[in-house]
Amino acid sequence: ASAWSQIPQGPPDAILGITEAFKKDKHPQKINLGVGAYRDDKGKPYVLPSVYQAEQQVIHQNLDKEYAGITGVPEFTKAAALLAYGPDSTPLKEGSIAITQSISGTGALRIGGAFLQRFYPGAKTIYIPTPSWANHKAVFSDSLLEVKQYRYYNKDTIGLDFDGMVADIKNMPKGSIILLHACAHNPTGVDPTEDQWRAISDAVKEGDHFPFFDMAYQGFASGDTDKDAFALRHFVKEGHFPCLAQSFAKNMGLYGERVGAFSIVTASPEEKARVDSQIKIIVRPLYSNPPVHGARVASTILNDPALNKQWLGEVEGMATRIIKMRALLKENLEKLGSKQKWNHITDQIGMFAYTGLTAEQMSKLAEEHSVYATKDGRISVAGITSDNVGRLAESIYKITG
Ligand code: PLP
């Protein structure tokens, strides 16, 4: 017998299960709203033209395939920090932000988890919103942090439980670690307003808490990379020293290339150098150094003014299509005479809409209408097209009345 004869069967990944069921369905107009990846208005994966052009440039440079340093491609990380923190950022100008390339956003969160577990001087507990991206709990528990939750979503208003959130922040033990979705909260699509972010920043400061930003959708939410970075930049301006996980999966459509960055705002260039040295010590035994191709592509886009401008237009294009599909879905539901309110569909932002549909209704949607999405009622708006939005609205109408 092998060493694994007693190994227990693990449960399948929730999203992959949906894809399986979708594939088996023979309905000619079946709809998959499970996956968190952008689709164009024909329902097809989208390679951004700026990415294609940058890739051609990279190929024509005939670069070698030598290893990058432990922290990756320096032109990439420098530009990634600028994109996130902005040109007016004091710590960026002072050279006190430590940054490393990462295996996309997930890898950035994992490095952050490892760093906090090893060096955070306070309690090694991280508070994540209820609900949060399903992988947050797993990433941070695997980093040996204790994971607790704070109130975030109010199911009665299908919006933000702002009072609950602030009350929970105020009740956390002093110096707690708090994970914040910088924009386009996944899975709810519910974001605080700028005024609410100001109040959240004050509450975090009052508690002397440590903010960990997860920014997987910069530009993808509003179509404007500066606007979507508001929360992070406000916290930095207010004197917080946050850390940040960045992903270029969605905003550059580089999903499988695994391009991301993890950074920490420190108090001085000297402190940054020490933090940087420890990040390297964490990364080296994990995977030695990150892959170069995707980072070269992202770096080309970020550093070439013409390509950068083109890319910003393409990000805006994706965000705008999603915003339009939200409006169309709501409009179609209203036209059908739905008695329910669907304002939340257009109030929410980013890739996902939290419909407020129950697990039972979601099962019905799949079984009776061949519309597939997660049981929590989350639908990927990126999977909605001009062609399927009508049938989608009818299906939702039929199960909700
Ligand atoms: N964080 C959030 C909130 C996400 O929604 C995602 C992707 O869905 C990620 C992080 C990380 O994704 P990736 O590892 O593909 O960059």
C-alpha cells in the first residue's frame, strides 16, 4: 500500500462544482454566472489589446530566461506601487514602501499572512468581513493566523452594515489586524462610500489596528484606477502603515499569468530595508523567485505612456460593460413587473452582484432555468451579455415573482 491509503476525500471546490454542472447541462442557452473572470459581450474570454501589444513587444526584445531576483522584476514592482499608492504618496516618494512581486493576489495575501505571522508584534488574529472572498479564511489559517470576522453585509438592506462594521472595529482588541477589500468587495459588490471610508479609517486608527488591504480589482470597479484606490490612499494619508495585496488578474486580464505584488508601508527607508530583507527570507523557501513573463507584460503596459493610456481605456471599457449589464438586468426585471426592488443590483460595484436570492432559489435557477451561480446568491455580472440578459431576468422573475 502507498502512504496515502487512509487519506480522506476532500470536498470539491464550490466554484469548480458549478462549472462541472454547467458543462453537463444540454440547454442551448445555458448561462454560467459562477466564474470570476471577465467575458466580453459575446460571452468570450477577453485578451486586452494592450496586453497583446505589450506581449508582442516583450517577445521581440528576445530577452533571456534567467531568474528574476527574489522580489521579481523591479520595473514591474516600481510601477505597481505607483499605480496603487499614486504619485502624491509621501511614503512612495520617500522610498519607504517595501514591495515584492507575487503569484498574483492570492500569493500576495499568502506572503502577507506569513509576514504577519512571523513579525506582527500584536495578537496574530486577522479579522475579515462577513462574508468575504472564500479563500481569505483558508489563506490566513494556512498562514497560522487566527481568523475572526467583522460585520459587513446587511441582508435586510442588501447593502453595507456600516454601523455594525464600525462597532465591531471599535470592539476589536487594540492593535488587531483587519483585512479590508479596497474596492469591489467580493462576493457582495457592496463598498463603503468615501465618507464611510473616512470613518472606518478613524475607527481603525482609534483602535491602533493594522490595516491589510486586498486590492484585486483596481480600475475594474469604477473604471478609474485612482478612484478605486481611494480607500488605500486615504489610509496612507491619514498616517496608517498598511500592507497591500495587488492583483493584475482582473484589471489586465492576466489571470493565468499570475501577476501581483505585496507591499508594506513602513516609517522610513531604513525600516523599509529591514522589512524588505525579511520578505526575501520568507519568499525564498516558498518559491525562490516569481515567474517573469506576465510581470514583463504588465511592466511594459505600466511604463509605456501610450500603452498605459490605452490600457486605462480598456479597463474602463470592461467596467462600463459590467455597469451597463447591471442596469439592463434591473430594467428587464422591472419591465417584467417584478414586485421586488432591484436597486442593489445597480448600487453594487465590480465583478459580482449579490442578488439576495436564497440557496433554494439558486438551486431552482440552475435546475429549472439552466442558470448557474454560487448558492450564496452571488452572480458574476461579467457573465451577463446583451444576448442573455433577457432570459436571465425572466428566469429570476419566475423564481421570485
Ligand atoms: N482577493 C479577492 C477579493 C479576489 O476576489 C481575488 C480573485 O478572485 C483575489 C484576491 C486573488 O485572485 P488572484 O490570485 O487570481 O489574483
